[in-house]
Amino acid sequence: MADLGLRRVDRIDVAPRFTAADAHRLNNLFRGRDTVEMLRVLLGENMLGDVAIVSSFGAESAVLLHLIASVDRHVPVLFLETGKHFPETLAYRDRLRDQLGLTDLRDLTPDPADLAARDDKGLRWSYDPDGCCDLRKVAPLARALAGFDATITGRKAFQASTRAALPRFELDTSDAAGRIKLNPLATWDKQALDDYFAAHDLPAHPLVAQGYPSIGCAPCTSKVAPGEDPRSGRWKGWDKTECGIHTPVADGDPDQPMF
């Protein structure tokens, strides 16, 4: 690990792995640095400890997955298999896994007992989308992340107004573990993503051409009209913009929420 003043990850240490100050230092260290160079340093020098990618295998997921695979294709990839995905998403997941040579794809599923108790009809999304996300996404991810020190996400600032201040590094405030959340594509815009897709001949999610620029679970994803916010098709009609697995903060400071 490079000497950044960061605490080394210690499995027997009950104190938080990282702090908001660590996230702030990482943002300063890699400010303006090329994304691939940053990933090579972070993963090559094990600066963040045990790391996993959280991927939806959605409209733009291929870019981040290709970037990570080009550095280390053995990094665990966590996919929230909610049981409500479009079949096209599941097929796309399998295609990218094979094409990119991802060796550790993990499907995270809801606890069967929880499903039976809280959503036995499978319709909770229709009257309580927050509860459905908690059951099918938040809880399974929390269980899976217990063994990791950092996560990598594909979020980007341009995707929605609620993500406009998204930093590259932030402290995951969802629990007391002190986990770092890395957003390598935070500063990328749509043109940069399109250029990367073309340069590396990456396959597009089959639903993108049908008007879905942001793709989640089928019941809660709608088509988006040209010029609309790319995420406006998520939970349309509800006062909801995120599924709950991300609690982003500005520059890693938990006292400055993004929204």
C-alpha cells in the first residue's frame, strides 16, 4: 500500500477500516488522474484492501466491467439478482461475463424466508417500492459486503441531478464498517462512455435501443423520452430516485449529503 497516511486494513481491528478523511485524501491524490492509471494503482498496490464491484449489468455497465477486467478480471463482481429483472438483462450479464473473462461473478439473492414473510405475492414493488428494494437489494448486498473493505460502482455525475456532486471516493455510511466506495466513472459524460463502447467494441444492452437509458428491475423501469433525465424512467410516478444501496456524500464527508 502506498504511504498516503491511510490506515492499513486489519481484519482483527474492530475500528472502522477507513474514515471520511481517508476518502478526502484519496480524492485529492487521484484528482485529475486517468481512470485506468488510478485503477491500476489502487488494485495493483492493494490500497483499498478486499474490493468488489457492484454491477447492475445495465445500460452502461460494460464500460466499468471492461476497465476492471483489463486490470484484474478476478475482482469479485456482485450482481443483485432480485428475481424481477428483464430477461434481456440476465442474458446480457452472461454475455459480458463470458466476453470479458470475469472469473468471480456472484448472484446475490433475497433471503427466501424474508420473501415469504414480506412479499409472498411478489407485488410489493407496486405499493411499497422502498420496501421491495430493501428486501431484494439492500439486505442481500449488506450481507455480501461484510467481507469487503471497498466497493466499486458505475455511478456517474451526469446521470441525474441527485448525483451531480458525486466524488470518485466516498465513505459508505450505511454501517460502521468504514468501507470506501469508489466511483471511477464519476466524471465521465455520455460521449466518453459512447466513445469507450466504440473503441473496445463492447456490446450494448439490448434494451437501450428500445428507449431504456437506465435499466433496473422490470416493474420499476420505464422508457425515457429524448432529452429527459436518463434516470427519469426509474420508479416513474414515485418520489424515489435511488434503490437504497448507495448513500452518496460530497467528497467523502458524511456531514454533506448530496441530496
